Amino acid sequence: MNYNPLSISRRGKAQHKGPEKRYQEKVARLLLEMKCRVEKLHGSAYQAGLPDLLVLTPSGKLQLIEIKWAERDPHRIGELFLMLHGRQRSLIPLWARAGAPIFILCGCRSGNHYAVHAGVKDLERMLPHEYKTLDTTLEEIIHGRC
């Protein structure tokens, strides 16, 4: 039986799920199918600013993924960073530039998926990596190629 860290809420009750939460669950399910170990980092006052998912790949690499959902496709990496809230905007890029393997993954209503390593320096000029399928996007993240 596969362990699914996203199957129930903290109190064991069903909860309303918005598009970002549903996308996060889809991402976690696909990562589990790819033989990754996935842990949801539950937000609390002590964990503000942490990425959503902690992923241990089959090759033993650790990847951290911040999940975002957008109604329209982002045109610049800077748009992905604007989706980060509060402490995420300062902590995630800071940790990424220090060498932490943090990726921002954005799903869009159009069906496209965008991913970028959170340590990029030129946010306004660079384009995010665009993928047509979520499987391809996650493969790139697992291998640290985006």
C-alpha cells in the first residue's frame, strides 16, 4: 500500500479543495507513481515560508517543490515569484541561491505547466520552462534540469 501524505486533512475530515490544492495532490500522486517519497510540509507559524512538498527521488536526491496555480500562463519567471506569499518571497530564493534544491512548479488553466529553479537571478528577462505534460515537468524537476 502506498503512503499518501495528502489523502486527508489534519483532523481527518474532508475539506473543500481549491484548484491549487487539487493540483498539489495530482503532483504528489504522480511523484509517488515515479517511486519518489513525498511529504507535505504542513504550514504552521513555525514553518511559514517553507515549500509545499519535500521529495526524495529514487536516486536519493532531495528536491523541494513550491506548488502554485494560475488562471493564465506566466510570461516571465518574475510572475512566478510574484505568486509567492509573505516569507516565501524572501526565504525560497535565499535558500535556493545557497544551494537548496527548491523548484517553483506552476500549473495553469490552459493545461501548460511551468517550472523553474528558485535560485535564478534575472527574474524579469528569463522565461520559465514550459511543459505540455505534468509527467515531463516532474521528470525534469526530479533530475534537476529546469
